[in-house]
Amino acid sequence: MSLGDTLKSFIKKQFIDVIHWTEPEDGILSYRFPMQDMEIQNGAKLTVRESQMALFVNEGRAADAFGPGLYTLNTQTLPVLTNLMNWDKLFQSPFKSDVYFFITKQQVNQRWGTANPITIRDKDFGMVRMRGYGVYSWHITDPRAFQQKVSGTKEIYHTVDFEPQLRQTIVGRMSDAFAESGIPFLDMAANLVEVGERIKGQVNPVFAEWGLALDQFVVENLSLPEELQKLLDQRIGMNMIGNMQQYIQYQAAQSLPIAAANEGGGTAGLGVGLGAGLGLGQTMAGAIMGSMQQPPPQQPPPAGPTPVTPVVPVAPTGAAPAGETKFCSECGQKIPRPAKFCPECGKPQA
């Protein structure tokens, strides 16, 4: 090649003096700066904005990483790359290296959920199949690990490319978290914040291997299959009832006005109401007797007609001795003194 051709080739060679990148849209995790045949000029400027990190990769090997700031690229700012290229003695000519930008802001409102129920051992219900869902957020902390294990050499890598892997990892770790916690399902459902922290502790080590940090993990809901949920509702209802005897008494008392107002007829409604009232009275009497453990008080004889007591025969003379008769307090009929009821009107006697 002649001197002129060499000069033309040198003039046509492109040099990069400024390296920077702005995120054009949401959902991008990494971006490879377009190098083509360009070379980075010694002393070029590198701008890394907040929520970004930059990584230099030379011949497939990760070299230097940069956080937010403005850098002048030379042997002082690129120590690893300088050592790889043996430029510690001469760094006058341009160099070529791949530059990747990584987004380090939080990836928020990421959804997770159990596509299929997971089986856990519960001390109250035994083996149960449980579902759950919620949200979480994370961000890139180590661009080297993320580039080597996740994004690779792709020109652009999106969040949607990685989300399925993250969700499956979370669901896979949930079973371990529940098994190690030993928390019954009823307590889990009442302490979703604590459950979320336990799952986060199980998932964090896996995220760290990918160069990620799990910032928040929220459990919005935990649920059981429909048939088991019905049993749980029944159990909750029984706990709310509490004392069954008091509950029956209350229900009986509530039924009295309803039965009395029965549209089927006043007599029938009243009869039902009296029957319910009688049952209530018996229940309450039994409860009182059981609690007091004392015999019930003597009840007076019912008013109304009663069987007539046979009249004591009188003396043959036709008149009983004066001291052995008395007069009925109701009709005035003379009756034997020992008689408890008047043979004429049936009135009880003192």
C-alpha cells in the first residue's frame, strides 16, 4: 500500500470523542454502544448519567465499570483495560472496546403470581394447595454479573426478556419459605407483610447471583382452593357464634315476633310463637338449673276445674257435727272441713 493510500485510510478512520447514551423508552435493561469500525480516542469523554452504569468489554472480557459521572478515558481511568492491552507503557493510539450501558433504576410494579397452586404442609389443614399474587421491584447492582449471566452481547436487552425467569424463581422459592417458616395458613393470611419478608429473604440470594437486588416484595393475597375455603368460612362462622346454647336461645327469642306475625292465621301464628316460647323457656330453665344446681321452686296448683274430691259421708242423723263443717268461700255451700275443693263450684278451699 502506498503512502497516499495509508493516509486516506487514516483520514477515513472514525474516532469517538464522546460516549454517552440516554434511555429512549422504558423497559430497557442494557444497551451496547454502536462501535462499528470506530475507535475510542485517547482522552475521550465518557458521560454516565444517574440511574446508569457503563461497562467496557474487551475481546469478550469485562474490564472497567463506571457509575454516574463524567470521565476522561486514559490509563488512569481505565486501569483494567490498560493492563489487558499492555498499554501501561504506550497509550497514545486510539483503542477499540465494546461499551455497554446498564439501567440501574428500580424496575417497579413487576407482577408475580402462582399460575398453578403450590402445595404446602399446614398444621391446621394438613396438606393444602395455595395460590398467591403480588408485586415486587428490583434493580441492577453489578453490571459485570448481569452482562456475563443474563444480557450477554445482545445490542439491547429488555425487561420483558427476563421477567418470566424472575417470576418462576419467586414461585419456586415460595414453597421453601413457607416450609421453613412453620406459620399456619390462617396466620399467613393475617400477616402478609411478614410473609413477604420471608419470601424476599429466600429470593435475594438468587437475584444477587444475577447482579440484581430485590428491593421490595409485596404479597397482596393468599388463598385456598374453593372447597377448602368453604370449610374455612364455616369454621370462622362457628368461632363467631361462640356459645352454642346462648346462640340457640337468641334465635328462639328472635323467632317469637316472626311467628306471631305469620300470615297463615292468627291462631296458627300464635301457636307457633307459644311453642317457640315454651322451648325457649325450657332451654333457659335448663341453663339456670345447670348453673345454680338447685331444685326449682314449688309451683302453685293451676287455676281451673280439677277432679272433684269425694264428699266425706255425713252422720246418719243427716247433719254433721258443727266442728267438722265449713262454708265454701265462693258459693256458700256447707262442706266438710277437711275438703280442699267445693263439690258444687270446684273452688279451691284454704
